[in-house]
Amino acid sequence: MPPTAEQCGVAPVAKKLSSQPEPEEFEQAPLWTALIAYLNLGLLVVFGYFRDFLRLFGYEATVGAKEWGNEGFPPLYREFESFYHRNVYHRGSQLTAAPLAGVPGAEIEIIDREWGPHLSSFKLSDRKRKYLNVGSYNYLGFAENDGVCSRETIKEIRTTGCSVGVPRQELGTLCVHNELEKLVAEFVGKEEAIVFGMGFATNSLNLPTLVDEGCLLISDSLNHSCIILGARLSGAQIAVFKHNDLDDLEKLLKRSIVNGQKRTHRPWRKILICVEGLYSMEGTMCDLPRIIEIKKKYKAYLYIDEAHSIGAMGRTGRGVSEHFGVSTSDIDIMMGTFSKSFGAAGGYIAANKEVISHLRRESHAHAYASPMSPPVCRQIITSMSCIMYTEDGTRRIKQLADNTRYFREELRKRGYIIYGDSASPVIPMILFTLANICAFARECLNRGLASVIVAFPATTMLGARARFCISASHTREHLDRTLQILEELDPIIGLKMSSNRPTSTIGDFVRHFFTRTGKDTRAVD
């Protein structure tokens, strides 16, 4: 059992924190940058078609997958579907999917890869390099191989092993699963909770058990793909509102209630609003107080995904509900994952007893999937208990908040375009073009900095970005070193594109003279 607050000698801290939603600012690309971005992508596509033409006659190697031995059968996939991957994404494959040789802490070791001709294959070398890590979701620094979490996890392996080997509904429920579910329910402030071995499946396989034909599922346009998949699998009617545009949400609700179901115009059996607490590609938070106000007004249910906010937001890590000072009783279904703030894997759903009992009976993720590994359960129990009852947990949350505030303020002050709420540890820095992000990632690696880059189709055409994930394991020296590297790269790549940045040269003035309020650069799924 986890230690109590009295056993640790620490009084539980208050769970409520009042806060107001911040106005969102999405600075757009300067006109010249937008033109370069479109030209960049256009040239890649044109040359891609030219290269495919040469491949027909054997003048260039084909590195994409090909089907063999299926003469007379229709192809399982169309080769054109891999066009973008083959001719655009593949060019930057050296900058992605790097194999790690250790825990994703403030510093990581990456294994060097030896690449074959045309980047068609690679093999791992014996060389390892150490990098400063600003790309992992290790918000509270619990992804570590020493300390109390590791020791407790090793004990659990010796006691119960690594796998159960049978689904939860048969003989797959251990005492450690029940202990974890009880602790999660207490932590998030709900009556009961149920845990699953995979965070993605927590959404994609449980939404179909909550809504089906005759129901309406209303989703934010930037919800994660696991929510989108779950919504499609459910058979419910899907409606999408603009990201964090609650006026659009209310209009959509009004129109849907008035019109009813398609063709029959019967009333909806139920309406479920799905949002995320913290959007991992934008760093923005949902306006939870107003969403609750709207859902109460129109008698809809609220499903909130706190994959990135639980543990990382709020004074005691209880997520966006604590951040905004909202009662969890106003949220019908709370979902979250353990792979970010808790240094583990899997996900949970917390709700009232009736909903959880329904999921235990009907959820495919509960009835057919392998249960969460016992040592993973123990890692979560130990890290969550640390957050709830110890000074170390309180220190980690405060350190994360301080690091986030400092790094965001420095980036904004120096003229980089960043998105997101001031309290969000996810900090996207907008670079706009494919060339920029590839050059950025390569130069960062050359200087010992490991970061994450994202581009189309994960974002819009002009939404290419680098994404920094701040951790409690970062020191001020780590953050200052990152800022120093960005300063070194600005003259090379041109990272400071904000219209609010300090300018001192005629070149800067000319470069940012043609600003615009054009197309959205926010990410999409």
C-alpha cells in the first residue's frame, strides 16, 4: 500500500487553484516566409515526380516497399500512397526515430546509426553520444533508473513477475491492479477508476463502449488521433468544432439539438463532448470552466483527455481541473495516461461507479487485451504516491512550473514564435518550412541538443515546428544551454521570426516588413 501523508510527515496540500483561461495567440508567418514554405514543398513534390519517372527506367534506386509474387492480384496498397514518405519524409530520416541507450532524462544517450545507400537502411553502431534532452514527455522526471520508483519496481518483478498472460476479465487481475485503480480514483477525485495497458487504446477502444449509433460525439478539431479513431469505431455521429472556439461549440450544439439525428430527426440518445486538457502539439489548454458551463446548459456529457495535463498541471498535479479550480464532479469522464508525468505506460478512465462497472463489462481493452504489467503498476503507484504525499513530489511540480515559466519567457522575449499557455510544459516553436526544421534538427544534434521536429501532414503546410518538452529534471543550466544553442542557430537558419522581436538592423526590418494574418499554422491530426 502507498504511504499515507501522516506516515511521510507531510500534510496533504490543497487541491484547488483558481485560474482564468489565457487568451490564445497564434502569430502567423511573414509573407516572405510563407512564399518560401510553399515553394519549398512544391519543389520537393515536382522533383519527387521526376525521380519516380526516372525510377521507372532504372535510373534511380527504389527504396520504398514493393510487393512481390502477387501477379493477378490487386495490390494491397497503392504505391502512390507512399509518395510523400519516399520523396519528402525519407530525406530527413536521419533526424528521426533515433534509438536511445538509456532513460529519457535531462540528458540521454543516442546510438549512432550507419546508413546504407540512399538512406534505404541502417545498422546500429557501437558508438553512443550524450545529448541534452528537450524532447521527451518526462514532465516530472520519474523516468529514471535509480531512486525509490526503480527500487519498488524491481521488488514487484521479484514478487509477481513481468506479465500476467491473460486478460483482466479472466484471471488477469492482480492485487496491484486493484491497488492502482483505488489510488488513481483518489488522486483525480472520482468515485472509481479502471486502468489499461496502453494509453492509445484507452481512448480508441473505450469510446465505442460509451457512445454508438444514435449518439452524437462532438470533438475538438485538434483532438489526438486516438480520440478520432475511437469516435469512428463507435458508429456515433461525429461533429467537429474549431479548436478551443467555444462559441462554435455552442452553435454546433444548438444546431444539433434542433435538427436531431440525420434523416429521422429524432432526438439524440446522448451527446458527448470530447476535449483534451492540454494539447500536445499546440501547448494550449481547453477553457474548462466555460466548457462545463456549456455542457450543463445543453445537458451533454463531458469526456476530457488529460494525457499531458495530469501530473503536470495544477499546484498538486491534479491536472486542468485543479488548474482552473473546477470540481471534478462537473466532469463526467476523466481519462489520462501514465506515460508522461509518471514515467510508466498505460492509461486510465475515472468516473462514477456505474460508468466504470459498464467499462469492466463491455470494454474491449479490458476483456481482450493483456493487462498492465505488474512492475509498471508499481512504478505508477510509487510515483503517484510521491506526488500526493511527499515533499519530493511537491518539489518536482514546482520545479516543472518554474522551468516552464522561465523557458517560455526567455523564448518570447528573444523573438521566437511560440504557441501555448504560459503554464504549459509543451512549447512549440514555429519554424514554418521543411527546410528550417531539417536544418534545425541537424544543427541541434551537431551541438549536443536532442529535440523533436514536426511538419506536414502532422501540421498544416505552414505549421512546421520544433517542440520542446520541459521537465522537472532540467536545471537552469540545461535551459540556458538550450537557449544558447538557439542563439547560435538564429544567424544560420533565421529562427527569430516574431513581429514582436527586438530588431536592430535594416535586414531584420526588411525581412519582417511583409507580415500577414493569413492561413492558420496550427497542427492537425
